[in-house]
Amino acid sequence: MTDRTPKRWTFRLAVALVAVALLAAAGLGWWWLWGAGQRNVARAGDDALYCDMNGGSGDATPSPTPNPATQDNVVIGLLTMPGSMTMWPIHTGVSDAALDAGVGWYQQTAEPGQVGNMALVGRRLPSGGPFDNILNLNVGDTVTVTTCTSVFTYTLVTAPRDLTVQPTDDWVLDAVPGSPSAMPTDAWLTLIANQSIESSPDRAVGFAKLTATSAR
């Protein structure tokens, strides 16, 4: 009779090594995503508003030239989500640099508090992303945008978990979302985030209406 014990141990060892390698790769990927979120939280309060950096006291887009609304990756406001004390910097533009540092603002959309539709995009991460808990938001929850002089409070009228779009659905950026020819009469805030933490084209979108304005 042939002794198959060495072969069995060799096979088991190979299977164990493959399993360890797969677990290590999965753990590394998870750690990278988790760590990215933690880094975002750590530096969320580090970015100064444009007006603070320039000694101004004007609105979110103060008068000094050049206008920050025409520049990329300039902080024009701070976003606070329900249930969190973290104030995420709102950067002009939606580049990777802007999203890595906080929340991105589509510059062709309205400014904070302005009549029309201000559209913001952020990432969901396993821990600490600006829109980490966006799918837990409910109609009636409030989101605040703080600028140099004002605090704007927006109240959700559409929960992000109830609306899924694709990256090509740019109607969400309209001054009146879904009605490109309509004249806006209200100030809206649109929140856009990846619906799944894994790679997916699906985007979760929430709409909120300006319900209060106060001095900073």
C-alpha cells in the first residue's frame, strides 16, 4: 500500500497558504479603505474657509480676486451631516483631490444659500467618509452648510436610499432637479454619493430644501 500522507499534508499546506494570502489581501484592502476614512476625519477640520485664509468677511465667494468659485480645490464652506459634529470642508470642483480632502462642489450649480440647486458629491468609506451614513438619512433630517458669514440649514425631502441614479443622470444638477427649463424659486441642496462601498456605478442622491438661515 502506498503512503499518501505526505501528499495529503502538501495539499493541505497549499490550501492553507492560499487561504492566508486571500485573507491578507482582503484585510489589506479593508485597512486601506478604513484608514482613508480615518485620515479624512483627522484632517476634516484642518482646511480653512477661503475668507478665513484671506482675512475677508464676505460671503462664501468673497470679492478678492481671483474668485474662489473659479478655482479648483478651494474651501468655500463646511458641511455638517445629521448625527455628526464633523464639519467637512466643501471644495470647489469634484476632482479626486477635492474628494480626498472632503466634499466636492459642482461649480456650475448654485452657491450656498442661493436660489437654485447646490450639488455636492462625497464618498462613502467603511469608516469616516463624509457621506459614510448617507443611506441612513431620513426625510426631515437637516444638513447645514457654514460659509464665512452664514449658516444655511437644509431639510431633506428625498432620502438618499430612496433614489438611485447613474453617473450620466445629470438632471440631478439642474437648478430645479429634473426640470431643466424651470425657473428656480427655492434654494436646494443635492447630496450625491456612491451607493455601494464596493466599486459600482450606482449613485445615491438626496434632495434637501433651504429652511433656515442664520448669521455665523
